[in-house]
Amino acid sequence: MAKVTKTHSPDDEEDLRHSAEVPHELTEQRLDVVCAKLFSDWSRARLQTWIGEGRVSINGIVVDKPRTL
């Protein structure tokens, strides 16, 4: 099971770290779609920005493209 983590940047108003376990049924979907389902407090567009900025990791590995898990 993959673990997705959203980290913060020094100028981020959301200055927190958030983690979630990815359910097996979501493992074949794109990272931005999975994050939108796991972290519903933020828009998919915001999550896509964070992914592009390298602020999302999967199992401790930073990801900067919304690839399929």
C-alpha cells in the first residue's frame, strides 16, 4: 500500500504535513486524482500545483508529475 504525503514550504499558508494511506482500489489512478480523493480540503488544481512543486511524495519519494500510482 502506498503512502502519500503533502509537505509544506516556508511561504505556504498551509504550513502542515498531511499523510494518507492509498487504498488498493485507487492505485491505478493518477496521483492528482488520488490526492483529490484523499485530501478533499484542497482543490485538485491546488494539489496539482503542489505536485508540480515537488511537495508531494509517495512512500518517501518526492514526485513532481501527476503520474499513475
